[in-house]
Amino acid sequence: MDSFSLKGKTAIVTGSSRGIGRAIAVAYARAGARVVVTSRKVDACAAVVEQLRGEGLEAMAIACNISRKDEITALVDQTEKAWGPVDVLVCNAAVNPYYGPMSGISDEAFTKVLDVNIKSNLWLINRVAPGMAEKGKGSVVIISSIAGLTGSRVLGAYGISKAADISLARSLALEWGKQGIRTNCIAPGLIKTDFAKALWDNPETLAGALKSSPLNMIGEPEDIAGAALLLGSDAGRFITGTTIVIDGGATIGGE
């Protein structure tokens, strides 16, 4: 039996119309999962679903703004009505409305980062975990960031939210572990996505990132999908409460 198989499993991947979320949704569908592709814009989700169905895979699109609790409830309700309890949840959707020093961030922007990147994840997990517990098995994967492991002069609020996600995963791994639910984080480094475009599209910033990279490269969304498949499948059945760093070695230091 293929321990990486997700055949017969139902997965929700938030923020999966593009970037890292899309790469994970594609990987999960190709591993046999029934995948819910979700983001705020249903048309963008439908394009991913069309691609997957074109490959003969199971997927459906559901619009959801994760900052709204009623939409999170509706997302899971629709999923369960179509395919039953969720087996794998990937909390990937996030925001970063501010780029600059913490001394300049508005209260509104700071609150938005914390609400969407932390509280919404807890809402989602608390909604799906009881169904997982009833089955005695489930996996939650939170997409954090190396910004949660290091300091930053320009990504402070985002880093705080991602550090909190790492702590959230540890606590929920303890809270739900006896019910068979594993909770883990992935901390990507600089990945070539629209979300991180301000970092890799700036020649000066990109040069700095490449200088600190032992591999002299930045990542692609597909570089994150393999770890997400590991954590979502039985191949990762003994992994919980941890954070897998995927950054090309950027955070290991050295000269």
C-alpha cells in the first residue's frame, strides 16, 4: 500500500486558487483525495477545479473569505454534505497588508494580520476537528513561514502571526492527539508566488535572498507540496506538533 496515498480522503485547502495552496491542492488530488479548492474568488477556484477534473480527478470549488466565521462554517458544511467529514485540512490562506517597520503599522492592519492569519485558522480547525476525532484520524497542516522563526525590519506583524501559528500547532497537537488528529506546520522560505512578489520581484531584495541561500535559489510552490503530502498522508503518521522548514537553507546561517 502507498503510504502517501490520499485515496478516499477529503481535503480542504484554503487559499488554493494560486501559489502554494494551488500546488498543494493539485498534489493532493493527484494522490487520490477529493479536494475542495477555496479562496475568496470562486472563478479562480473553478479554474483549478477544471484543470483537476480534466485529469480525471475529484475536486470542487467553494468560495470562502476566511476572515468571516459564517463563511468558514458554510465551507465545511458544504464539504461534509458532499463528501463527509474532512480528513485533511490545510490552512494556507493568509494576508500581509503592510510592508515596513512595526513603528508604522496601523492598528487596523495589525489586527487584520492577526485575525486572518491566526484566529481564522483556529476557527477552521475547531470546526473540522470534531469530525476527525469521531473517525479517530485526521491531519491539519498550517502553512507558517520562516518569518515566524526570524526577526524582520519589514515583515514584523506577519512574522508575529506566523510564529503564533507554530505555537498554535503545538498546542492543538496536544489537545487533539489522543483523538488521532495530527497538527503540524510548514515554514516556507521565499517562494515565487504572487503573494511574495514584493520580495522576489525586487532585484535588490532577490539578490539578498540568493546570497543567503546555500542553494543560490528561491523556491517554487511545488517545492512545498511534497511536505504537505507527507504531513497529510499516512506517511507522516508519527509526525505531530512540529514545523518543517523548507527554505533552501536560508535560515541555517553561515558565511
